[in-house]
Amino acid sequence: MQDYKHILLAADFSGHGEEVAARAQDLAAKFQARLSIIHVVDYLPLANVDYDTIVPFDVDVTQELMAAAKKKLVKLAEKLAVPDDRQWLEMGSPKLEIVRVAQEQGADLIVVGSHGRHGLALLLGSTANGVLHHATCDVLAVRLRDD
Ligand code: AMP
């Protein structure tokens, strides 16, 4: 197996997140690789059917979401000893932002959690699926138990 040099952890701050973070940290230590973290605040436009337009989230709400996410990101980064310049807080589609930052920062492994969904959820696609399909580097999907 090749030595990974730069691992990007995709953190969603869910209950299972610690498991995924621990795996990324463990791999970074094993390969003596740099570890970066990304969290993406989902951009949820409000469709306004009456006006035939897409109304973006209220600016204040957006800023509040970003500020709350930043706190969680900093806390996780402290725990994993990841410095400021390797913490990424983005807004948009999680899968696309994760892949974009991985490419721009030259990550050679992305670590995500995977719920192993089936049926409709699989057709719609999870973040892990999306990352797997779009990434140009390796992707490790840490299997999470839905209990
Ligand atoms: P999901 O399939 O969307 O429930 O998420 C599976 C995995 O994708 C999570 O365990 C995270 O590793 C990653 N992920 C999901 N949402 C985000 C997000 N907003 N920012 C960063 N990573 C995410």
C-alpha cells in the first residue's frame, strides 16, 4: 500500500463523527501524513414557487450557521491537533466541496463515514457515494452502524 502524505477528514459533527475522526487520525499517524479537516455547511436555498425564484438563506442565518460550525470545527481540530491552516469550513454541496478542497490542497486520501444505505437512499446518493464518484484521489469510507 502506498504511503499517504495528506489525509483529508470530512467531518459532519454527527454522533458517528468521532469514529471517522479517530480512523483518520490513526491513519495519519501510521503514514506520518498531514491531517486536514473539512466541514461543509449545506447551502439550502429556499425555493419560492410564487416568484419563480430561488431565495437564498437569510444572510444572518447563514452567518450564524457558519459561526456555529466554526466552533465545532475548531474544537475537533484541537482534539486532533490539526493547525488553523489545515481547517476548511466551506458552504455548498458537501460532496463537491470535499472533492474540490481535496484537489486544491493535494490530499491523497479522503476519509468519510458511510452508513451503507440501501434502496432509495442509495439511489439518491449519500455524501460518501458522491465523494467516491467525484474524487480524483483515494477515498476511505468508514462503515458506520445505524443504531
Ligand atoms: P452522509 O452519507 O451524508 O450521512 O455522510 C456520510 C459522511 O460524509 C459523514 O460521515 C462525513 O464523513 C461526510 N459528510 C457528510 N456531511 C458532511 C458535511 N456537511 N461536511 C463534511 N463532511 C460531511
